[in-house]
Amino acid sequence: MTDRKNIYFFYKESTSIHKNLDNLINRITENGFNVVNDAQDANIIASIGGDGDFLQCVRRTRFRDDCLYAGISNTNQLSFYCDFYLDNVEKMIEAIVENQMKVRRYPVIEVTINDGPSYECINEFSIQSAIVKTFILDVYINNLHLETFRGDGLIISTPTGSTAYNKSVHGAVVDPKLTCMQITELGSLNNNQYRTLGSPFIVSEDKTLTLKVAKEGNEHPIMAIDNEALSVRQVEKIQIKLTGKKIKTIKLKDNTFWHKVKRTFL
Ligand code: NAD
């Protein structure tokens, strides 16, 4: 941590953060860090805002695995990706100087549409019907045809994304030290004619999930990678797998994933 000295701040322009940000920049510079204007020159990238801003920060800086990311909350609440308070600069400096930090590694999912472009995400990929009609997806794990899904859609989440959209549809909360993907259903149809597994399931890092979209007027589904919409038309096949890449984030030693789960939900 202390041999990484070039820091880039990612934030939405807003006058309300400037006083605290100026203070943070002054204190961080006094402690031997350089603030850089281009994320490419940074070996620490700090997002200021909420979880949504952190997701955008990682996306805009291209999911780098050769630098450390940090989430700094600009409110009085910490969140899943934000471990530091912008208005408590001294605590942040103390943690850096006294080496109270740990590095946490988050798995990344890669989504490839129609054998074409690929997209990365750290929370989830979601796919939903864009029309008022059941959505039909053939679901494969590697080459095995697991099921034909009929319903509203599916969410494929990382362990860190397991506490986000996935949790709202009763997916399991997964420890991010397990490198895996979880598949949860959105409104599946289950009767004597149509059958899906009906429960969330988790696949290991060596598996590729393939979704084949049935040509029944639903070739333009609503798709999202984290908080970004994917506007691809004529979707036929989607392949989803873990990249092997890990996004490294800085956390305080006494602030594990399970501390966050307790703090946020219990
Ligand atoms: P945001 O910062 O407004 O986030 C929305 C809420 O989701 C916030 O409370 C945030 O703290 C929380 N959140 C985001 N990632 C989280 C995580 N990994 N664990 C726990 N909570 C998390 O920004 P946004 O741009 O709206 O966030 C995008 C995320 O919102 C998506 O990646 C998706 O997971 C989630 N989402 C949830 C639902 C739902 O629960 N029904 C629907 C759509 C999207």
C-alpha cells in the first residue's frame, strides 16, 4: 500500500464535496502521495460517492487489476463498496500511515453477446423481457442443457453482487472469497408444461453459462451490466463466465464483508 503513491479521484462534479475533497488532497499530498489527473497514471483509484458511483468508477477506468480501488462515501453512511468517509479525512490518513489496510479481491464476470463484444461487471448481469410475454431462454452450463427458462428474466451475480439485486429476489448472500457466479430467476413459470430448477444456483469458476434466446419476438431484451444498460439488438446467444481477473479494493482491517452484511441488513 505505502509503495503505491499515485492516486486518482473519480467523482461527479458537485460543489458539496469540494471542501472535503480539497482537505483530503492537501492531507494526502502532505503524506507523500501524488494526485494524478489521468486514471492511467494511477496505482490507487478512489471513487467518491455511493456504491453506484464505485461501480461506474471501476467501469470508466476499465476494470484494472493492476491497481487498488477505494470507495469513499460522501454521506454519513458507509456502503458495500465504500469503506471510508469523505468527512473523516484524518481516519483515512491514520489508516494509511499506520498500515491498517487490507486488500480485498473481487471476482469479475464477463458477458459476451452473440460471439461479439464482451462486457465486464462486478455486481451482476441481468436480462429481462422487453415485451409483455414470457421470455424463453435455454440455459446451458458448459455444454449441458440444464433447463428451458420461461418467465421474466435472470440475474447472474458475483459474490459481491449477491447483496445487491440478487438479494432482492431471494438469492443467497455469498462470501466474496468464493470465486463463483449465482443464477437467480425473475418470475419463472413452473407448471406441468414448463419447469425450471426454481431455486437460485451457484456455479464454480470453471463453468461457462450460455443463454440462448428463443426467437419469439423477444430478441431485444433489457440487459444490464451493474448499473449500465446494454443496448444490443438481435440477441441470440449470451455467454457468461468469470474472467479470472480480480478487482483489488482497500478495506479497513476490522471491516469484513460479513461486518458489512450485519451493518446493512441486520
Ligand atoms: P446506487 O448507489 O443508487 O445503488 C442502489 C442501491 O443498491 C444502494 O442502496 C446501494 O448501496 C445498493 N448496492 C449497490 N451495489 C450493492 C452491493 N454490491 N451490495 C449491496 N448493496 C448494493 O446505484 P445504482 O447505480 O442504482 O446501483 C446499481 C445496482 O442496483 C445494480 O448493480 C443492482 O445490483 C441494483 N439493483 C437492484 C434492484 C433491486 O433490488 N430490485 C433493481 C435494479 C438494480
